[in-house]
Amino acid sequence: MLSKYVRPLLSATLAAIARWLQNMGATPNMISFIGFALTLGAAGLLAMDYLRIGGVLLWVAATFDMIDGTLARFTQTESKFGAFLDSTLDRYSESITFLGLAVHYANQSNAQIHLFLIFLTLIGSWAVSYTRARAEGLNIECKSGILQRPERLVLLISGLILGWVLPILWILAVLTNITAGQRIYEVYLRTSTPQGNQPVGD
């Protein structure tokens, strides 16, 4: 949802950055790895209890996550492997970020609810990604849902910087799993028609 409305507003800025990176000799995959490295740094800061600084660095990493796709389109170097790499690093980035946050709360007393919500959020976020990937494996486009990855990032970064981590974790834990349910229902509807209701294997 955010990508649909926000990315067009930033298109000129992203194109200018992509042009500069192209002149510097950067490739989309390089940008993807830089974003991933920044996420590792942010997760380390979260684990060491620097939540606000970690949130800021995570915001910088998210910026690189937007730039890699823009650079690929701008330089006409889009590839199946690049898309695969970007999606895979996204999954690792999200998991490692929440791992860093879990380490932070594991060192505190009475933080069981935080750890529980982090676990539920990870379950939901992986389910959101898997439902889309599995649907696309069945030639069904599945991008619906109220809380996709850009929304999750914005909420988490806001919670870290503003100090609203617990309420944001509640929102993430609930809405990520609702989003997965929305995608399951969407695929159900699309496969309930005579044309779509065909047997498929695992």
C-alpha cells in the first residue's frame, strides 16, 4: 500500500540518486548488499540497547532497499536473480532485525510479552511472504493485505525512534497475521472458480 502511493512521490529523488550511483559504478546487487549490511548494523545496535539510533540506521537501510530496484530499472539491468536476491535479503533483514530486538528484551526482566509479540510478528511476516511466493508459484498474483513489508518497516522504525515499541509490536503481531489470512482468502477465492480450481501438488 505504501509503495503504491509513496514511491511515485519519491520517484524523482530516487531517480537522481540512482543516476549518481550509476556514475559511481554501483550495481543494484551492490546496493542490496549495502542495505543488508546496514540492517546488520542496526540489529547490532538494537541488541546493545541503542533502540533510537538503531531505528535511524534501519531507516537508512530501508532507503537503500528502495534504491536498488530503482537503479535496476533506471540502468535496465533488472534480472530474475536480482529480484530473487533482493527478496531473500529482505527476509533475512527482517528476521535479523527482530532478532536484535529480541536480544535487547531477553536481557531485561518482565519482558516476556515483548518476546512473545516479536515471535508472533516473525510468524506473520514469514507467512505473508510465503503466501505470496506460493501463490505466484501457482500463477496467481497475490499482493493484497493491509500490512506488507513497507508498512511493517515504517511502523517498526517509528516505534523505535519515538519509544513506542510495545504498542507497535502489538500492531505488528496482530496485523501481520491478519494480512497472511487475507492472502489465504484471496487465493481461496481465485481458486474457487471452475477455471482456477485445479489440483496442484506441493
